[in-house]
Amino acid sequence: AEYVLEYLDKGLIDFGLLFREPDLKKYEWLTLPAGDVWGVLMRRDTPLARKAAVCPEDLWELPLIISHQKGDDRQLSQWMGREISELNVVATYNLVFNASLLVDEGLGYALCFDKLIHTEGTGLCFRPFSPPLEAPGYIVWKKYQVFSKAAGRFLQSVQEMISADHHL
């Protein structure tokens, strides 16, 4: 999210995809009909992998690999029932692929969104949080943005698809 917002602010990109609510003062956005869910990326051979879902107490003592994104801390600490500083955080990541390499090497358990790492046929698996922690998705752009024809058409198409999805 930090990089996406920085690129938007600098005019390097027209749109960004975020999984946390954007700043109302700086950005316009559309809420996507589908978001993602938080959970744990882990090795298949760990005892925790036998569970269908992971609760906060399961993670309190484990070595955790968490997102470097500032906005995620508040959400995660609320769900965990503990401050991030009270947890055993062994690493942070800004690309979940890098976190998956650390998990595969046995360094810890990565807290991340589902659907980001393909785990089928690997030594890794994903288990959702219980209770679930959902993250809505947003397409974001700068307020008062003047779009090229292509970018304007893209936004119009996305708006039409979201509108059609809500009418199903």
C-alpha cells in the first residue's frame, strides 16, 4: 500500500489496488465486490497445519513473519488481542513471495492474505484466521485526477462491472 500510494501521489500510476481504506482527503475509490481474508502461510509439516483455521492464541508464542505495511498493524493487533510488540516477530516483508521463502525454510509463520501464494503442490499451506479477518479491496485514484481517454474508459468499465455485480 505504501508504494502504491507513493506512485499515485507522484503521478506514476493512475490507479492502485489497496486492501485497506484509503485516505478520504486525498483519494477517490471504488469498493470491489470481492476482498481477501487474512490467515497464516505455513509449512504443511507443522502441527498447526492440521487445523482448518487459526485462532489468535495459536500464534501468540510462534515466530511470526508480518507485513511491513503500517496500516496492517492496527488490524492485526486488534484481531490478536495483543500489541504487535508483544508478539514473537522474527521478520517483516513487503513482498509476500519473499515471506513464503522464509516460511519454506522453517523461519516462521507468515501472516498474510489468502490467494497471494500458490500453495498447491508445494510444502506450504494457508489457513484462515478464526474468527475471520476480512479485508475489502479498493481501486484508488488521486482526487481531482485528470485521466487520459484510456484511463477514463478503464474506470468507466470497472464502475459498470461493479454495478452489474451488485445487481446479480
